[in-house]
Amino acid sequence: MSFRLLKKDPSGARLGELTTPHGKIMTPVFMPVGTAATVKAVTSEELESLGAEVILGNTYHLMLRPGEKVIEKLGGLHKFMGWPGPILTDSGGYQVFSLALRRKILPEGVRFQSHIDGDEYFLTPQRAIEIQEALGTDIAMVLDECTAYPATPEEAEKSMRLSLQWAMQCLEAKKREGMLLFGIVQGGFYPDLRKNCLEELASHNFDGLALGGLSVGEPPEACYAIGSELAPMMPADKPRYLMGMGLPEDIVEAVGWGVDMFDCVIPTRNARNGQLFTTLGPIQIKHTEYREDPRPIDENCSCPVCKKYSRAYLRHLYLAKEILSSRLNTIHNLHFYLELIRKIRVAISGGRFAEFKKEFYAHTRIRRDS
Amino acid sequence: MSFRLLKKDPSGARLGELTTPHGKIMTPVFMPVGTAATVKAVTSEELESLGAEVILGNTYHLMLRPGEKVIEKLGGLHKFMGWPGPILTDSGGYQVFSLALRRKILPEGVRFQSHIDGDEYFLTPQRAIEIQEALGTDIAMVLDECTAYPATPEEAEKSMRLSLQWAMQCLEAKKREGMLLFGIVQGGFYPDLRKNCLEELASHNFDGLALGGLSVGEPPEACYAIGSELAPMMPADKPRYLMGMGLPEDIVEAVGWGVDMFDCVIPTRNARNGQLFTTLGPIQIKHTEYREDPRPIDENCSCPVCKKYSRAYLRHLYLAKEILSSRLNTIHNLHFYLELIRKIRVAISGGRFAEFKKEFYAHTRIRRDS
């Protein structure tokens, strides 16, 4: 088994260790998103020094540009982008759903046109595995259909059955020794469908399971309801991955449900839009109040940006649309997320995650109650 | 005197040392351009590790945004942007000429509207010095009028006389102890006007002199003719600065005329546009021939980008419009320029600059003969 559960906190939060071909990952873990063979605005050296342990690559983007064959010829994604640690790739399912043009779903796979140049592609479960193997990923994801929101029970069940079928085909198609493969639980916002899907996936030989199809436009309560009910039912001896979430408070909540792995574009994308996370809640750096503010973004932060630069300078860079703005903001936000995860691990390790959660909410203005 | 001439090569090339409030600079020197309190796409740590010794800031941009008062309140430009070494600022004259709206030149100064928001400003010689002193610059430049090209002899003389008058007013206005102030030779493309201007400036107490008003749309021959005739006439005991030039071959040429200081946006701007300098000449990284090219940009280069990344990866980042493309390309190009200057220094120091120049042209495809 590639996963070892090291500790379970009374609250349900878990501490674990996942072994991949490019090294071990401690869990809970946050995976910065490196869509197009780069975590936007930062280098792999910076990711390492921020303490990132694993990053995520997007199969959809990479198959379109530069193409997985190019990356394979150049020695695989790790070598191509100069990242020595583990890489998880999604299967492309979510981006086909959210970005591609003229999408047509067939039992064999999904036909679509590239949003970049209109070229036509046909992504099957077998192709999704073939591409991820060509990229040299450490953790591959099965091809799934991201169920639309809202969906009737019939639509959600049909979609979930298709995802299940594709998941089995991915498992069969997998050739590369060592590469881990995770299944994805779908079923929309119908708990019974989700449970059926989970049971079926749990009875097969996946290396981990993920909750997919969340954060697709539903109200936050619906997402929390599914996550908090399903996560604790997922096999305890395999890593549990909540795909595409979320805000710092989402991570704190979901760790309490027993989730082990997270990815989200929020720290990086919001950084480029001038939203910076602090221990007291997020701030918008463009605000006039920071015009002459000599303080760092967060006086409690030990990141290289907070050690050196003022809010006034970061506001100036943002307003002047300087590339350095995206760089420094991204470094700060990634540090915030990775530091949050480190604090969570320490809390679980000490058996005091419930206390940690209480403190977190006591200090942080959050965007919604939960 | 702040300048020491250490060595003169038989060719006319010079080796020197300029002392500023923030440290010594070896000359010849190349100054990366940090327009808006950042050299675009790179951090001050990266500039230091590339061996940059002095950077240039643009008074025009900084007075408009964030405003010199904000920077002064935050402890000056060095502290604001986290750059510990010397800074040279231009006076704003060139950008008023090239960027500002509704420009009106009066004997007292120049009235213009900001290209950012249309706000009206009045930049006088006294204001130009006041702003540069507020920024805390190490080397200030006098306010000058950048003579238009083409200009009649009468227009060029009138413009040169105005620049001379402003130069004297700047010298008078200067208050801050230690800050160096350079005069700027104008006179269009009329050698006699240039010589008159130079003589007049040379008789006053400037810490260095610059050739301005070049690279303003004239044919390269005209620029070279003025530069090669005027530079050797500039006072030998003061640093000679050729403003806004140029290509690597321009620097090699001008060092031979006895020029000591250079600045140019070419390495940084062209990097963002995908042009990369190599010891064999410049390349355009977007070209299809680099699609699967595993080699570094330049096999003779020791920069951190060439040590780690392939042309194929850099091409991909450029086509995907990734921020990392601008970062890595800028680091490579700045390294190329700074390394060129280091090689030039070694050659002058060994008394073999003429040989160096011959070798440089033997290996490098250049854009024009000279």
C-alpha cells in the first residue's frame, strides 16, 4: 500500500503519508495548481522553498499545448518543468466540462474542440491514462464526467454511471508500474447516488479516492453537506482527495471530515487579482488605505514577501500592473496555504485539531459562516 | 572626486570606479532599467545574484505613480523596492517627450498631462531635482529637452540652449549632500552644437556627463557618428554615460569610444517579447524549430535558466503567455548583458579590448554592420 495512516485526531482529522515514485507526501496536503507546466508566476525552486510537496498539472491544458508527446520526448513533465517532487494530474474531465468548445459526450469518451485553436480531440478513458503515463505523472486521475449543476436525479445517476464505467476502463488501461491511480466519486448532490458510486469504487483496486463534481455553482451548504457526509465513509486506508476546494476555511472544515488532499487555484489566481490572505482574513491590496502603509501584508507572517516589502509597495506594483505584483502576491498566498496545512498537521499530531479550528475561526474574518 | 579612472586600453576603452552613497560601481557598467520601482519581472535579489551593480529608475513614472512623496514617506526608493545598491534616476525629460500628453515647453519647464490619468503636471529643473532628492537617488540627471528628430540647426540650437539653461538651474537647485548630478549633452545631430554644449557643461561642476537625445528615430549611422566623435571629447576624469543604448554591439562599439555607463530596456523588454540574446546572436523563442529542442537557450551560457530549462519549455511558456516566460527570459537576457560587460572589463584590464571586439564580431550575427 502506498498510503499509511499515521494518526487520527478525536475530531476525525487524519495525519498520513503517501508514497509516490517521486517521493513521500505528508497529509493533509495542499497541492498548488500548475496548469500549463508552471504554477503561474513562480518557479519550481520557489515552490520547493515554500515547502510545496506535490503539485497538480492539468491534462487538458497539456494535451492541447504543448502536447503530451512533446513533454514525453523531453523526458516527462518533471524534467520539462524542472519540478523534482511528486505530480498529480487530473484527467481532463473537469476542463472539458468548463473550458472546451462543442463538447459531445459519448459512451466511449468525450469529443470536443480546443478552446485555444478549435482543433478537435476525442478523450477516452484509455487516452486519459495514456496521456498521463506519457506525462510521467505520479498520481493519475480517472476520466470522469463532471455532472452539471443543477441536475435531476435521473441525469445525475446517468452521469455517475458513465463516470463509473470510465473509471473501470481507466483501471484496466493503466500500464505504468508505480503510477498511482485515484477513482472519483460523482453523483451530483444526491447522497444516495454518491454512496452507490463510492461503494462501487471502494470495491476496486484504486490507490486513493476523490470527491469530484463539487464547487460547480451550487450553494456552499450543498457542497458542505455532501462533503461532510461522504468523506468519513471513504475507505480509511486510502487517501481522500477533495478536488478543487477551496478557501482556507473550506480546508479547515474538510480536514475535520477526514479529507487528506486538496488543490485549488484560489491562492494563485486571487493573488494575481490582488487578494491576499492573512491570519486576520483576506485583504484587497489595491485599496486606498494601503497607499502609504509601511506594514507587511500580515504582521504574523514569516514569508519572504512579508519580511521585505510594504503594503504600499505591493499596492503600487498591483496598480502599475507589474509582473512582480503577481509574483510576490503568489508567493505570499501560497505560503499562507502551505503554512495553514503545516499548522493543521501539528494540531492533528498533538490531538488538538478541534482547538485549532476554534482558534482559526476566532481570529479569521471568513466569507461565510459554516 | 567620485570617479577614478583605473585603466585606459590602447583602443580608447576605459576601466573605472564610481563611488556613490550606496556603494561603488565598476565601469564600464550596464544599468538594468527599473521604470516603476521594479526591473520588470525580476526581484532585487535576482538582480543582485545576476551581478547588477546599479539600476535605473524613471522619475517621470515615479512622480506620477505612486508619487515621490509616497516613496519618500516610506524611506526612499531603495527601501521601497528593496534594492540595496546604487540607483540612477533620469530627470523625466525623455519620458515627457515620448509618453506624456499635451506637452508644452516653456522657458521655466515643461507642462504636460499624465499618460495614466490625464492629470496635469509642471516639471521644472528645480522640481526635477526636488523629486530625485525625495526619491533618494544616488545619481541624478539634469532636466533636459530631448531634441526632436529631425530638427533644423536652428531648432536643435534653441533646444540645446534651453537644456543648458535647465542644467545650470539643476546644479543650483541641488541640495542633498552626496547625491551625484550628471549633465546631459544635447544638440541633435549637429556635431558643432554638441561640442558647444559639451564645452559649456564640462566647465561646470557636474559629477559626470551623458550623451542624450540619441536613439530617437535617426538612422544608426547618425547615432554612431555623433557618439564616436563626441564621447572621446568628454572630460576624461568624469564618467561618460550614453543614455538609452542599446544592442550588445552598440555597447561594444561605444566602450571603444571611451563610454563608461549604459542603460537600455532592450534586454528586459525584448525578453518579454520572446527575443533571447546568445553568444551566436539573438533568437526568437517562439519559432517552431524550438518545439522539441532539449538544448538550453545558449550552450555557452552559465545563467540559472540555461542550467535548468530547455528551449522547448521556454517556447511553451511563451506561447502559453505564462508569467514565468517573462521571468526566465528576463533573467537570461540580463545575465547576457551583465556577462558581456564583465568580459569587456576583463579585456580592458588585460589591454586587449581590440581583440575582444574582433572575437565578438566573429561569433555574433548582428543586426547591422558597423
